[in-house]
Amino acid sequence: MAIIKCPECGREISDRAQTCPSCGVRIENEVTKCTVCGDVYFKDQAECPHCHHRTANDLNTYNEHVNNDAHSATTASIGNAHDTCTTQQPQNEGYTAPNNMDSVQQQQNMNFHTQNVQPQQGQQPYNTYQGQNAAQPGYTTQPQMDEAKQTPYGQVPPQTPPPSAPQQHKKNATTIALIVVIGFLIFGFGAYWFIHSSSGKEQQAYEYALNSNDPAVLESYLNNYRDADAMHREKITQQLAQLKQAELDWTNSVVSGSKSAMTDFLNKYPNSIHKAEAERKIDSLDWVVAKTANTTEAYNLYITEHPNGDYIDEANNSLNVAKAKTVTPKEKEMLALVFRSMFRSINDRDDEALTSNFSDLLSSFLGKSNASKSDVIAFLNKIYKDDIISMEWRANNDMKISKREIGIDEYEYSVEFSANQKIQREDEDKETDANYRIKAKVNPDGKITELNMVKVLQ
């Protein structure tokens, strides 16, 4: 079994197939193979469509037909010669007719001569169909156009000679050489592309590893590019050693659990992959410190150092609570100033200055609810008896302060302290020194809204 091309559609099929599976034309016993070029074509074609070599069966039939026609023509010529000799035989007893076989032989020789001898220049070709008239002077015969185009009867038409073996060999050698050249070009291009691509991938992997802080990335580069540039491998190896040392330092800082160890690690390895984790640990440690102190100062410090910390919301809430409970030094100074001003006004008997330290409406003043500034002036006039020359009030350094938030960053202060009163009298037998326990409230504007005093008996 062999593979051939269908003469109809050109598809490769088996030479034993009954029909072509592509176009359906019948193949079995209907095709033949050219003995010259090897092309396959249908048997009913007179010649090969590729090299024009005639089909063997058709050529035999054609030759047989030519031989039969030649034999018929020879027989007819012999018959005519015999008739001529018979009819033109003179009535001469001494005349002997020529032998028939000699006449036939002469006729054949004449035909052969006229078919093969080419006319010389200036001579007219001898035409076997013209007979003896062609030899007569002045007789001219015009050849027919159809006869000039047709092959003389009895001759085989010219055939295209098959390609010679040396030409076919030369063509095959040229094809093979071309295939080899193309193969080398493809191989060279593929090798160049592979080398260039591999080099480009190695460079990309090197740059990526060089900018990475992950030991796994660096180890992957060293494992995948063992034949890389020596400088590249050395650089990555050094960086890998540094990362391993950083891992060891990180483990030690975590074990210590101190803020200073974490801070030292970040200062030494600012681009470490553990940077975020170290910052979270420091954030957690600072929050523990602030929560333990529970003061406004501690919460303010945490908020300042960790504005985006994990505990920032809780720190703000705790700060507000601490502010409501913690009196700052500034607030203590403000309250002390309020009461010093009040006592100075009493000592100077300056009712206007005295009332400036009080709110317009007092919730309680010396036991009186909903008191006013007029009640404050009445108190000033009451304590100055007729025999009192002067007096001096002074607050002791035992002030206790608490506060309550009544608005955003607005607080009401509750103050409790002791004060001493020294009196200069005309009658020295009367009391000249007294102590009082004072409770008061001050609003966010620094005005006294409540004041009560209790005399402390000696």
C-alpha cells in the first residue's frame, strides 16, 4: 500500500482506496502512475498532465493504428501497380512484366525517400500527394493550412522528453542545500532568542532579588541561576547572609519583649520585613504604659507618638475621662488666683473687685440658695464690725480640687481648702485670729458659683 494524491482534489489517500474520501471520485482501477515523473493521473487521459508522457496503453494503440494504416496503404499501392502493369502491358511477346514484389519494394523506397529527404534551399519539396505533376514545369501546389498543422500520417507526434537523471539530481541537491541553510538559520535564530531570553530573565530575577528583603526570594535566585554572573551571585549571597543575621536579631528582640530592643532593631534594620510587626509591638508596649499611668500626660504622650496606633480611639476616650478627673497645674494656678483675688478684695473692702470674682447667680452662698452679687456685698459689710480696724484673709496651701465635664473641654471645679483670718481690733480682748473651712465651686469661666464657709473651732 502506498500514499498517492487524488488527481481530482489533490488530497493524500491510499492507492487501494475505492474512492477519494474528500471529493468522492473513484480511485480503484481508475488511476495510473507515470513511469517518468511518478505523478498519478486517470487512465483515460492520453498523456501525463505533468510531463506529457503518453500513457503506455494509448501509445500501443496508436502505434498499432499507424502500422495498420501503413499496411493498408502499401497493399493499395501494390494493387494499383499491378493493375497499371496489367493494363499498360504492350502486346509484345518479348516483353516481360516486372515482378510485383519488386514494384512494392520500389514504392516503399520512394515513400521513405520523400519522407526523410529535406529539400535544399531554392528547391520545392517533393509532395507524395502531387504525383508526377509536381515534376512538371510551372506546376505549383499550395499546401493546405490544416495539412501544415497536422502531423503526417504514419508518424508518431513529438513528445516532451523526460527530465534527465543529472538534472533531477541537481534539482534535488539544490533543494536539500536550501533546506539545510534554512535549518541552520532557524537553529541560529532559536539559539540567539533562547540565550537572549535566558539572559533577560536572569537580569530581571537578579534585580528583583536585590530589592527584596525576603530570604526565600534570594535563595530561589541562587538555586535557579547557578550559572549566573559571578558578581550577581556574590551580591545576592552577601545580602542573604545579612538577612539571616537580621532574622537572628529579630528573634532576640522579640524574646526580650522590651521597647528599647524593638527600637534598636528598627534603627539597625529600617527596611526589615518585620518593620510593621516591630512597630505594632512598640505601639502595644506604649499603650500599656499609658493605661497603667492613667493620666492625661500619659495619654497625650501615646497619642502624640502613635497618631495612627491600634489603640488611638481608646486613648482619646481615656484621655477625656482622665481630663475630667485630673486637674492640671494650669488649672490649679487658675483656681488659686480666683480665691486670692477674692480674699484681697475682702481685705481691701472693695465690693466691686469682690463681686467680679462671682457669677451673677450663685447656686449657694453662705447657706443661701440662688444668691446674687448683692448678697456678696452684704457679707462684706457684715464681717466688718465697728471695732475692726482691718483684717487679712489668706488661703492655706491645702487646696483639694475635683472637676466635672459639663461641655466639650469645659469643666466645673469643686474646691475645698482652709483659710486663716487675722483681725485687728480696737478691743484686743475680742477674737483676733480665726480659721475657716471653705467649699466652693468655680465654672469654666473662672467665676465662683457657690461658696460656703465653716468656722473651725480651736
